[in-house]
Amino acid sequence: MPWSKDELERIAATDDLHISPLRDDGVTLGTPTWIWSVVADGALYVRGYNGQQSRWYQAAIRQKAGRITAAGLTRDVTFEAVEGTVNARIDDAYRAKYAASPYLAPMIAARARAATVRITPKEN
């Protein structure tokens, strides 16, 4: 199930995404972690600042599901690791949204790029 245009626009315009992958029991949500998010090619993406060592990233890839809250929305979601050429467009989205931040360079560097995740809403 894709995001609606309105949902993506709302999330893209804000900087308040919290991600909660499921814990190892596959039922309990993890502690919400604030994280940068961007929209590219009509999809929602996040990256782990600490790369694949980020705890939330490891849980998201292992469990493949969880919940996000952003822009007044709370959605159950799926997580999918992303590689390939789409990363260049994701880099561009990070540059556009976070241009003034001193943390931009690490978020478009190889370590964070290796921990790129597509977030897709689950059907309810």
C-alpha cells in the first residue's frame, strides 16, 4: 500500500519522524527514535546516522515491521533495506531538506548510505 500524496507531503515538510521497529518478540514496539526522513521518487526513506550499527536499523531489517509517527500521523509500516541508484536521489533529498545542518555530510556519506531504509505503510 503506497503513501497518499497528502501523507508524503506532510511528512516531507516536517522534521519530527519517530521510528519504532518491532522488538525480537515480533509484537512489542521498540522505543521511538527520532530520525531524519526524506521523500524521493514518491517513497519515504530514512538512514541510520551510525550506519548499519544503528540499533533501530538492525531491528528494522531483522523484524521488517514497526510503527512511525510523523506530522501528526501514526502508521504501522514495513521496512526494506535499499541499495542502488536510488541512493543518489535520496542524497539529493537530504541535501534539499537538511542543507543548513552540520550533520548533512555524514548522512550522505557511505556509512549512513549503507543503512538506507524504505518505509511503506501497512494495509490496516
